[in-house]
Amino acid sequence: MPLFPHDDALSEVVGFVLVLAVIVVALSLYQVYGVPAAGRENEIAHMNHVKDRFVDYKISLDSLWVNNRSGVLLSTAFDLGTGAAATGGGGFVLPILSPAGSGGRVSVNSGGGANLTIEAGGRDPVTIPLGNLTYTSSNHYWVDQTWTYQMGAVFLSQEGGTTVRVGPPLSIDKENDTVSVHITPVNITGSAYLAGSGPVRIETRLLNTEPYDNLTGNFPWVNISIEAGDKERARAWERVFREAVRRGDGIPPLWYKIGWSEETAYLNITGPSSNGEKTPDVILKHNRATYEVSITSAASLIE
């Protein structure tokens, strides 16, 4: 049967519709599976970048008090999310085929909801507000994370709880029949908050390294407690104390007590006892590190 001209036109339309349908299906599949996968990969890479910045930040701040570099300004920068503006050109990409950019917020808080209290041998306890620097992500494809720098330690919080990624400057060692405790209370001062997806700059200055009163010498016992502000953070600090004791050189379990209650973790060190009498066999040493921290937005494009 011969084909009429309108039959050829109809077949071309049908073929075009079929090709268009295949393209739409392919784009839909990519949007459903490919876009989330790309977004998840971007957010995982960004979370690893934030982790590296917090670890570097901790190391840099430690170097300031170790070298007693008061007044020196330390500056670090990172992106709050994956949605920051790019500085280079690129090809045309349909917005629906690109993963949504993530964001985040960073804050510094002088109070920070946490306090360190050290009591040595019955002397007046010394309570130090710790403060913190905190970053919280706003991810679309990956689990949200909160990174916190507090008391010289780096914490990671997410759905499963809070864990310690880098420990604080705290060492506990057995020296013959004595226990040596060396701690550096790190106090973060400042108040700032910034949210978005672009780059931020965090500037930190070491203010004070003068030692506290009543926190150096030989004592019959030393109590260290941290009021963490929530139960998960208190449990994390308890693990910090246990790890510090484990790193010591064979400290007998009877020489210390570690635990947590509600929002407070504690470490009580008594050292050895002689005929039921307490002797000054706990050696307490400390350094002081008080920092001033500020947060500013950093331009991502040169205009």
C-alpha cells in the first residue's frame, strides 16, 4: 500500500516524540539517582574539609600557648557549604541537573554552656568558662554534622551522638609513687554568628597565659570536672578522661575515679594512700590559654 505524504510527516513526529521521551526518561533517572549521588559526594568532601580545618585550628592554637605567643593573630578560612560561588568559568549546566548547594553556620560563644572546675587538695576550686567554636552543617544529601572546638579538643556530633576526634591538652602519668597531672585550660572568648554557604574567616588571638592561683603544686588529691551542657557531651568528656588515664604509665585503678552524672563528667585523682592517710602525692601542673575569637565573611570573588 503506497504511503501518502502525511504518513511520512506522522512517522517523523512519532519518531521525534519517542526520542524526546527517551531523553526525558534519561534526565529523570539522572535527576533521581545521579544528582543525589553527586550532591552526597560533594557534601562528604566538604565535611572532610571542615574536619581538616578544625584539626589544623586546634594544632595552630596549641602552638600559640606552647610558644607563649601572646598577641599573635591567627587566621583560618573555610566554606560554610558547597553552595559557595565559584571563581572559575564553566560550561552551561541545567540547574535541575546540578545538586543543591549545602550551607552551614559557624559561631563562637564565650560561655558555650560548659565550665571546667579544678579543685586541688581542699583549696578553693577554680571554675573556668570554656567557650567554644562550633560549625553546624545544613546538608541535603548527607548526614548533618556539628564540629566543635572546646577546651583544646575537637568534637564531632551527629545523629549517633558525640565523639572526640582530637583530645585536649591533658596528660596523667605515674611517676614512681606519685601521679603527675598536666592540664591546659583553654578559654575561648568572643561572641559571633554567621550562616550561609560562602567562605568565612576565623581570627584568633592569644590573650593571656598567666597561671591561675591554687592550681600548681603537690596535693593529696585533685578533682577535675566539666559541666558540659548536655549528656552526650558529658559522656564524651568522660571518655576523654579515661583515654588520658590509659595513656598514663600503669596508673592503678584505685588511684582515680572517673564518671559522669547528668551533664557533668569528672575525674578524681587520689594517688596512693599510706596507712589510710592522704599524702601530697598528686603533682598538678598547668598552663593557661585564653583566646579572643572573631568571625567575618570572606569574599569569594575578586570584583
